Amino acid sequence: MRLLLGILVPLAAALLQGTVAPLIAVGGARPSLPILVAASWSVAAGAREGVWWAFLGGLVSDLISGGPLGAFALASLPPVAAVGLHEAGPSRPTPVVAGAVLVGLAALAAGFIYIAILAVTGAAVSSVPLAAGTTAASAVYTGLLALAIYPVARLLRRVTEKQGALGVW
């Protein structure tokens, strides 16, 4: 079940990033749906699984966006791994507000790393200060959405752990 989640959820988030995220933009800020789900899962289930979600979601996002292949995936890995390192276990889950803040910070860091990768690869960035401002606004948006998504990730972790313990996989 967890393997299926690890494929379907990041794939769906990447597809929604290319189709729905532009429609729900506020000003220039769009939520980063692949980071939202990967970082939420990383906080809920740990860095090992969250990094897989970030890699898959990032790679599919790169394929859809037409940007440098692997750039978003590469930018996503360190922040998603970092927010999942503190994972305290199922008995002491990270509080919802703290989890949402961690997700927002992961989105901010991934956005800045992505801008740096674009600059290094020579990809067009119209204005670095504008891109940085948009990245910050998008990170706040992503963090706010995590207030709803992170609790779902915690619930899914508990459900999939119970199934695994019962041999229902």
C-alpha cells in the first residue's frame, strides 16, 4: 500500500502542479504541490520515504514544465530530507502547525535551490529578485495548504503502518 502511495501521490501532485496550480494562483504565488505532498510525507513518515516522493514528483514536474530535466527534482531532495530527519515516530507525531511550518520552509529552500540551479545552467530567469519574492510567497501558500495536507499524511502513515503490522500489504 505504501509503495502504491509513493508512486500515485507524487505523480498526481506533479500533474496537478501543471494543470490546477496555475488556476489557484494568488497574485504570482502558486503552491508547490509536489513539495507539499513530499515534505508532508517526510515530516509524517521520515526522510527516507519523503525523498522518494520528492524525487518522483520533481522528475515528473520537470518533464511537464519543460525546464532543465532533473532541476526541480534535485532542488527538492535536500529540503524534503531535512524536514524528515527529526521524525519522532508514531507515538509523538509533529504537531500540525509545526509540520506546516516545516513544509513551508522546505518549499522556500527548494525554490531558492531551483533558482540557483537555473542560474548555474544558464536557463532564463527574467529577474532574480522577482523570482525570489515569488518563491517566498509560494512557500507561504504551500505552508498554509500543509495545515490541511499534513494531517492527512499523518493519518495515512498510521493506517499504512497498521496494515503492514497486520500483514495486509
